Amino acid sequence: MKKFVIPIILILAFAIASLPSDSFSLLRQYLEKEEKTSYMGKQIHILYTPKGYHKFEVIVKHDSSDKTRLEFLSPPFFSGYVMVWDEEGGAVIPPRRGRMPFHHPLPPRYLMDIQLDLIWKNAKVTQLGEEKIVGRKANVFLIKPAYVKGGYFKLWVDKETGIRLRTERYSPSGQLLFSLSFVSLQLNPSFNKREFDIPRIGQKPKNYSKEELERLLRFRPLFPTFIPPGYKIVHQRPFFTRKQKGVLIHLTDGLNPITILETPTPHRHPAISFPSQPEIVFLNIQGYSVFLTGNVDREVLEKVGRSLK
């Protein structure tokens, strides 16, 4: 289970960190209001992994400057971990007894959350009705991709505050990948501002040009010549480890991000899987080792990967 800690954290982050006359406009109003609302509550997270579903208990704190803090209560191997982030990024803070003796960076919020400026033209937003969550009235929304066979979201949004009281993410085939649900909620609590201090690890995330990547990596990265309908490249950056270097490329339609990781040396690809990511593709392209993942149909990932040049 230890090897799943970082992928699980990123997926959860991704989830928290996934309209007046029409459904999209109403949803936009709600989510923009949520950003400015101060609240605290307890959530239950249900996360799909290759070994089945796992349950997490979390205290969620959100201030009016749109900073979020998660404090994990259970299961035991996650208890004591804290995540704090804002629009520019964040960090995972381990407990003193933690198995991860360092702060792990989180990507910017726009790489993790639903992007309203994209889904208005790339997704179908449907209002399903009204339900009660923790005794509060919530509008229920279904968000499905318009052009690509990909996963979808259901959101239960508080009618008064815009807070997402429940979030469910599904695979393209309809399998539940994660569920985040409030079981208690307090509005306008008093916070110590230091709770939302984010340990900055290295430089702030930067979007690199192709020329900058080639100069830093000393090889020419491959880029997709096929971009799925509705998608665009939103971020690209180099990465370095002790044994290898490469490039990370992020595409999104505002709903289902696709990540491409490539290194200049072909490898034998292990049979691995990641929590909450049903589709993973490994390819060797022009001597490069390429890894693609995303909550979209496998054929989409393969077509993107084989278009790299």
C-alpha cells in the first residue's frame, strides 16, 4: 500500500483540489461562489485502486482566499498526512512518523480541478434535480465530455453556498473511480491563517516553451501531432531524477486531463496500474519511452501516443 501513497494523494487532490438560465451558467455561478466561501467539515473519500475500494476520513478546511487544507484521519497508513494548496500549487506534509520524510509538491489547481473556461464548449452539463446532503439542499449536475469517449462527473452543489457537497467521478465505462462526500459541514469557521501556509518546494511551477525544454534536457522532446477534439496542451515541463530526465506534457478538455511522460531511452514497461486511472498506455516511439494516462478510452491514449513526433 505504501507505493500508492503519492498517486492516491494526487488523485484526491485532483478531485478536491473532479449555470442562471442554463445548466452551465448555473454551475459556473455556484463554483465561483464556492471559491469565496469559508467552510470546514468532515468528508468520506471512497477511492478505487487495483485492490478494490478504500475509504478515507478527512477534515476539510477552506478559507475565503480559496486555499484548501485536508487533514487525513484514517486509514492508519494515511493518518496524520496534510495537504495544503492554492491556485499556484501546494504540498503534502507528512506526519513526523511518516513514511515520506519530505514535503511532496502538488501541481497548480488548474491542472487538477474542473476548468470552467474549457468545459463550457467541450462538455455537456445537465441538471438532474435536487437532493439533500448533510441536511442541505443541493442541485445535482451531470458533466459528460462532448467529443471524446471519456469519464464523467456527478456533482451535488449546495444551493446556498456553491460548495460541492458530494463529487463522484466515473470511468468511460461507468465504473465509480472516487467519491467525496461531506458528512458534516460548518460555515464561516475561525481559522488560524498559518494552517494554510504552503511550504514552497523549489521554484513555482512554470510552463516551458519547446526551445527551453530542448535546451534544458539536451534532447528534442516529442509532441503530439494529434490532439483529441476539445483538448489543448495546458502545461509542459522537464523533470529530473538521479537516473533519468524527461518531459511531462498535460492536455485537457477541462474535464479529463491526459498526461504524457517521455524519456529519451526506451525501457521495458512494467505491468503497473495507478489508483483511479483505469487507462494507462506504454509505448516506445522513435527510441523514446512514452507513458500516457488519463480517464479516457484507451484508443484515445494510443492515438495521441503514436502521433508523437
